[in-house]
Amino acid sequence: MKGVISHPDNPLQVPDWNAIALRPAQEAATALRSILIDYERILEDAETQLSLIRGRIFNIRMCAFRIISGRELWKLDIDPDFGIPYTSMYRWMQVLYPNDSELRYAIEANTTQKALPAASLLDLGEMKRCNAVELASKFISDECRSDPSVIEATKTATRKQFLHILTVTHDQKLEYLETIGPFTYPAKDASQIREFLNWVIEKADLDADDHQGALLYLAIHENEEHRIGCTRAVEYERRKAEGAA
């Protein structure tokens, strides 16, 4: 019955709602429940795949940017707004990624690979995003960043395990701790916040229930987006002034 009125293997194909509506009550209820379960599974599978793809894209960007920045290949392209070769890789990235959020993630990948010169292309292609970004932090020493065992750990360790490697095994002083809050919410509001933070945790490839890390992830990326927006606004005003002159 399920295969006639729903199409879980082809989620773009609409179920036969008219056929369902004409079924006896019990059969209709069973069919609708089956459809909802099927498509919920499809959605979960798609979100899992999307999360894996996002992590993979970060690796691809790091490797590509390593070659592009190292050989200054961005100079070979023409800036469409000015008709001349690009004057900086940042400007090249602005055009390549017109969406602010994608530009932010691209900048993060480029900044990360630049901070890890001891990591080979193969290493960059296998690092977990959360660990690579942590290792590229300004609080990590060059010696620690260059340690082969640390680089190898970025590929397999969870974020919690990797932080332990940095702070305990290699005695890295990441930053002084400062308490912000605590914040207390009504149960209904807290549930909404927790659901959103869990989504951020999955997107950022953090450990389960690492709500503290999720908040930090949001703060870093929103601040970066704000800085990018300010930079674009200044660039716009400069061009407008030059045009008026």
C-alpha cells in the first residue's frame, strides 16, 4: 500500500492525496503516518549528508586556497568591476563568493590554511574543521602547530579530545576564561534556544551538547560577517566618491 500512495525513494514525487482521501479511515490514517515517517527519514538523511558536504567543502577550500594563494593564481583573473587583474586575493574571493555567509566561510578556510604552513595538502584535506580552526588560533604556538602528532590529531580527535591535547599534552594557554551570564529562561524559551544551539553544534561539527562552543561559533562568525559588511560599505563609499570626482 505504501508504495502506491507515497514515494520515499523519490521525494520529489507527490503522494497520491486523492487516493488516500478515499481510503477507509484506518487505512488512510496508517498511510498518512507512514508517509510522514518516510519523509522525516528522508529529511534527516538529507541534513546528515548536507552536514558532511559542508565539512568536506571546508577541506576543499583549504586545499584550493593553499595552491591559489601560494602561486598567486588569483592575479590571472580579471576583476569584472574594474576590468583589470585582481589586486588582492581578498577582492578575488569577494567576487567569487557574493553571498556574505559563504564569503565568511571561505575566509575562515583561507585564514586557517595560512596559519598551518606545516600541514601538507593531504593533511588539509583530512582535517576536521573544528580542530583545524582551533589549531590555527593565535593562542597556539608555531611549534605546536608544526607538531606532526598534533596535525594528525586534527583528523580523528573530537573537539573535546583535541582541546585536551592542546591544553594538557602541549600546555597551550588558549585564553583566560571569563564568565558571561549565567542566563535563565522560561522552559519554553530554553527549549527553543537549545534546539537552535543543537543545530549549530551539528553544523559546526562540535561535540554533542557543546552549547558553549556553539555560542562561541555564532559569535565569531557573526562578528566576521559584521566586519565584512563594514568593509564593503567603506569600499562602496570610496567608489561612489571616486565616481563623483
